[in-house]
Amino acid sequence: MRTRSIIIALLSLITLSAYGLVQISSLQDFNFGTATLPFSALQQTDSICLYNSANPPNLIVTITGLHDAAGKFQLANGSSRLVYQVKLSNTNDTNYVTFTPGAANLRRGQRNTPLCGAPINRYANFRITIPAASFNDSLTAGTYTDTLSILIVPQ
């Protein structure tokens, strides 16, 4: 039986600007464990805090990471690649925006406190999805990883 361990490590960035304080916090690493046959889509979501002290508090979010020529995020295990999706939504919103590596996306802002206070005050849902179609027999068994850089700036 072929198994594949899927791990994504994320790097969160804090950016300061003259327009106000912006901050991302509460972002966790995603570890999808071991994938076995038959393969199905893997998905994990993390509630995070996006803070902007400006008024209005809209944010521009840019996410970069390993990607192919078609602009799809990829996990790597040596030369073997596995496509995955990065999505973000506002809390209590099921409309996720799918990110393309390096492309800026405007996010509706929300003024809250730095670090968002209690867990109930999280601002956004960050979702990683590995579609079932990404898994195929040509994949090398092993650990697949990528590091995402997330840049947020006030609009």
C-alpha cells in the first residue's frame, strides 16, 4: 500500500506601514498526516486574526509559495509535486476567495483589537485544500511541503 505524508508549514509575516498597524496572528501549521489509497480530497481550515488599525480597515492580502507555470500552488517532495489550493474567507462567510501565488486580493476589513481578543473574535478563515485529482500513481512516497509567505497591507 502506497502512503504519502502531507505537511504544510506556514510563515506568517507582520507588516507595519505609515497608514496604520496591520497584523496577522493565530495562524497554525497544517499537517494532513498520511494519505492512503483510495485518495480523496484533503482539506483543513484555521480561524486566524487579520488586524488593521486604519479606517476603513480594508486589507490587501498577497500569498506566495511554490507554484507551477500555470499559477497553482504546489507541495514538493524532491522533484515530485502535488497541487493544492489556498483560500481565505471572512469569519461566518462561506464564500472563499481562491488565491493565485503573488496576486493581491482585497479583503473586507474589520476593526478589532490586535490579536483579535477571544477566539470568537477571529476575523478570517484560512483554508488549504488538496484536491483528489492531485494524487496520482506518479507521485513519490514521502513528505510533501511548502512554506507560504502572507503579506498584508492596508488598502
